[in-house]
Amino acid sequence: MSIYKQTCTNLLDLSVPQISSWLSSFDSVISDCDGVLWIYGKALNGAADVMNQLKAQGKNIYFCTNNSTKTRAELLTKGLELGFQITEEGIISTAHATAAYLKQRNFDKRVFVIGTEGITQELDFVGIRHTKAGPDYMQGTLGEFMAQHLKLDTDIGAVVVGFDEHFSFPKMTKAASYLSDPNCLFIATNTDERFPMPNLVVPGSGSFVRAIETCAERAPIVIGKPNPAICESLIKQKKINPSRTLMIGDRANTDILLGYNCGFQTLLVGSGIHQLSDVAQWKKSSNPEDKKLIPDVYLPSLGELLPALVESQSGGSY
Amino acid sequence: MSIYKQTCTNLLDLSVPQISSWLSSFDSVISDCDGVLWIYGKALNGAADVMNQLKAQGKNIYFCTNNSTKTRAELLTKGLELGFQITEEGIISTAHATAAYLKQRNFDKRVFVIGTEGITQELDFVGIRHTKAGPDYMQGTLGEFMAQHLKLDTDIGAVVVGFDEHFSFPKMTKAASYLSDPNCLFIATNTDERFPMPNLVVPGSGSFVRAIETCAERAPIVIGKPNPAICESLIKQKKINPSRTLMIGDRANTDILLGYNCGFQTLLVGSGIHQLSDVAQWKKSSNPEDKKLIPDVYLPSLGELLPALVESQSGGSY
């Protein structure tokens, strides 16, 4: 248990002995990727050095992403290219976890996929049949589409919704129609709402999921953060001890909330979605759900831990 | 005020004198269209006779639809073809009401439309500039789309979301990006969730609206039922007296709730979305919002009012 529990203490305000003490309070580190380790395919300054240093100091390192567009193998390649010393077993991803979820349940029907090849390839790896990723656009008028072009597959047993840049009305119609069978599983890889970029807002999986929820009038099983299911096997197999695990993230309603839900320590970094100003609002809020979003500690960006990490390692103070 | 207020009394259980008394309790009738008067372009059995008979008996007749895909002129043509004696002034539609809403506010920028030509033509009628309806699909990869193909128009001052069978990721991205300017209006024609059909579920405008709400992190102004705004001018201009107005509908969370919100009497018909089994659930519910969905009276379909209407008119009993 962190002595900084839900205080959002800025690590830059701590002394080297305090940092050393904090570093010795966890054995495992689970870090979000986009917004913490890299952004738009570029490593964030110092992030790889920090993660590699933590590994060198004996921490178990896991990378945990809600990004459903990549397989674990692709994430491994990307991480290695950007200088992170990781292994495929150290990668927790929603596309992989979705396939694992279905495999564990001996799912033997076909999956209707709203998503990309990140999902379909992970399904292939475990031998689960699925529809193709890619465009499925409107053909003809609405009447023609419904009468002639819309073909429903009677073998579909699950609808999986992740990030899909080819999201469309035909996909929505098929998903809602399949989900009118209560035996058809409804799985969301994650519910991240959006990705703000300079002068631009990119919709996240959560936007697609809300659309399908609305027309299907059903709520999905959510695989990704903040659902603790994504870390369940790590905890059950005793690969990590929750109270001695640090969760690092930039989005409080996924990363920090996952930490809250699993009993991890939490570190919010300001290099992505949420900032100290957001935390200040949650501290003032009377909604108990908002309190769960407050991290134990904070850093403007992960790279800023490097000096204290190196100094602490040199043992001058502790 | 109806003596049957929120009792969901089945009109078929009443005597002719009771029906006559009920008929004399309102002067104006506002009827939903799809699911009450017609379905898939076909008039429902007896519906035109009932509406025309009510008109012949001196009632003010209004047709009120959340369907944003048609102009008032198109709805008039359709109603006349199906045998309903209506006028364009008697048609309350969300595409028309959306254009009127913007016109009343002297809106002079351009509208980004997620919707069909029903909306763009109504905007044309009042001289408001807008983007085109129709396909706007993904070009290239996600990276290419954002770097090369995505063009944002700096003159957009409102995003309107209605039913759009060409709903797509590029449209979502543009809408969310425009809405990151707090001065950009966000208007939903309506929030009907879906249209269940045999072996098929067609997503409604509400599904698109929820998707945009999620990635824009903003709530829209909703023009259509159950928002009383759609009947505001009728009430303000004293064309109708709310307590002596009957709202007829098949969808409780739009039609009956509009009636509740405006102080109308309400009649639920079972020929569309909601059934007596739904009403039974709302009666049992402890949620006060559910209570608002309970209609005063009920009929399996509007046409079944005809015998009592004719008999009552013949004056035998009253």
C-alpha cells in the first residue's frame, strides 16, 4: 500500500530518499503505452530509459494497452524498435485478451468483428473463426440495402467491437441484428472515448461501443482497462502482488481506475489525456466515482523520473 | 385532463358512452407517424379512416414525426398518397424544426450535417448553408486520412446529427473536431434508439447521436420528441390547448413522454415499438422516470378506434 494513496503527490516534490522509499514499495510495474511510453509512433523523451532502468533494478515490467488495433507481436516489434526492453509475455493487449477470453470459454461459433486486423489476427492465432476487418459500406438505398444487400450469417455467436476506422451503418445494423439473439456475446475491447490531437479529435472505441450499445439495447462485456479482468490471470498466477504493483497511465478513467479496481499503486503522467487540473476537479467532486480516479502520485512525464531513479540506484541516500 | 391519467386504460374495454365522453375531452390530436399511421410505406389498417373521421368531427389534426430523413413537403405527399387528409402546416417534423431552430437564432455560419437530404433541403428552404448529405468514407490508412484527406472547414458553426445510412468514421472525426469549439452548436434531430424489424434491427438516430456525444464529450440540444420544444410554437401561438390535446404514439420514450412533458393526454398504440408488457414493467418500476412513460389510454392499433368513433358520432348513446 502506498503511503501516498490517492493524494496525487508530485514525485518531483519528493527528496531522493523519499523517491527511493517509494521505489522500494513495488516489485511490478504495469505501464500504459500510448501517452505514457510513446505518442504517434515516437517514444516519449526518457520513457524507454526509465522503463529499462526499472527492469534493470529488478522490477517485473508489463506493458498494458487498450489499443485493439495491434497484435502482441506487433506491439513487441514496436516497443523494441522504440528502445524498450520487453518480451511478448510482458504485453497485455485488448486484442489478445479478447481472443483469450473467447478461447477460455471454448467459443466455437464465428465472431462478427467491428475492428481491425489486430483483432482478427489474434483470433486466428487461437483458431477462432471471424468476419473480415475492413470496409463494409452502404450499397444502394436504405430499402435496397435491407432487401437485397444485407446478409446475416446464422453462425455468428459473438460481436466484438474495437477501434474501426471503417465503422459504418451496415456494420451497426449487422451488430444490432446479431445482438437481438440474447445468446450472442457482446464484447467491447475497450471504451476509451476519444484521442484529442492538435486541431483534431479522433473517436475512440468507446464511441463505436456506445453506438452499438444504443441500437442493440445491451451492455457489453468490456475486456480492457479499467476492467480488472485484463490483469486477472497475472494476479491469479501470482505473477504480481497487487499491493506491490505500480500502474502507470495517462488516462484516469482507464489506467488509474484499473489500479483502483485491482488494488495497485498508481502513477498518473501528464503527457497524454488527463492533467493535474482534472485531478483537482475530482478532488472537489462529491461523486464517489470521481474519487477513484485520483492517483497516488503524479509526474508531468515518465522521463522525469530518470534522474531520481539513477541517483536513488547509486545508493547515496538509502 | 384525462380521467384515465396514466392508467393505460384499454379503450376496447370502454362502453360507447365512455368513448364518447373521452372523445369530447380533447380538441386537438397530435399523432406520431411511423408505427401509428403507417409502417414501411404502407398505411396501417383503418388509421387513415380514424384520423380523417377525427378531423371530420372537428378536431385539429397534427402529424408529428422524429423521422429526420424527409422534408415536410415529402411527408405531405406521402400522407396524402396513403389517404390522410392533411396539410403541410399540420406536419411537425424534426428536419423542418431543426432548420426553424437555427433560423430563429439568425444562424449565419455553415452546418455540418450527419443526416440525409431531408435535413439539407429544409436548411436550403430557410437559406442556411450546409455540407452535403451522402457518403464520406475512409480514404487511405488512418495516418494518411489524418495527414492528407481530412479537411476541416473553419466556417462550420453547428453540427446536426440525424439518421444517416452513410454514417462513417470520417464523419465522426469531423463532428468531434468541430465540436471541440464550444461555440459550435451541437443539435440532434432526435434520439430514437432503433427500429426493430422482422429478423433485423435498424439503428436509429439515437445511436449516431450517442457515438458523437461520446467522442465529442458534449451533450446535444435534442429537437425531436420527447423535447417539448417541438410543440412550443403550437402552444405559444395558442393553436392547441395542452390539457385538451391528445398525443398518439407507439414509442413511449418519445411520444408518450412528449405528452407528459407538454401536459397532453396520451394514447399508446401497440402497432409499433412498445407494448402492454412494457407498460406493465414501468408500472412496477420504482424509477420515477419510468412512470412518465405510462399512457392514459391504450389501443392495440389506431384503426380499432373506428367502430366506436363512428358509433359515437351517430349519437345513439350520448
